[in-house]
Amino acid sequence: MNAHIKKVYVPMTETAFYILLCLKKPNHGYGIVQRVEQMTDGAVRLTPGTMYGSLSKMEKDGLIQFIREEDKRKIYKITDLGSEVLQIELNRIARLYRNAQEEM
């Protein structure tokens, strides 16, 4: 993983985190928006501008890839690099949680 990817994605924004998490299974932008709302009980709502800007940037950076088009919707999936970045973030979150529990 190059320095640019680490600098931009670690620590990860909530938007990037949920996009990568949702793309463990192929999906399109609107499907991701719906899934994130469902997963967070409406606490996180991704706007179209944020969603499509993030998808474009993440595709350019190699974290996700376009795989096909269905009914005029672009379907994406996470790449190996995206999975690696997501795992780094999951480890970071687990460490934060563990440290907080130890201090309680």
C-alpha cells in the first residue's frame, strides 16, 4: 500500500468505511445508500453528491472497481487493496474500543 492511500484513507471517514463495507458484495450507489441507512437505523445518510464523488475517487485510487452495468446502474465491488484498507480501519476501531473498555 502506498503512502498516498494510507494518508487519504487511514483513519477512514465514515462514508468511505460504509462504502467499502457495503461493497464486500457487488452493489450500486443507490443500493449502498439504502444499505447504510438500514445498517445505521437512519443515523447515517449518504447524499448522492457525497456517494458518487466518493465512488469516483475510490475507483481512481484502486479501492473499488466497476464490474458491470445493470439497468443503467454501475455495479462496483471492493478490490484487494480496498479490503486491506478496510481491515486496517477495522483493526484501528477494535483497538480504540479495546482501549476505551480498559479505561472504563
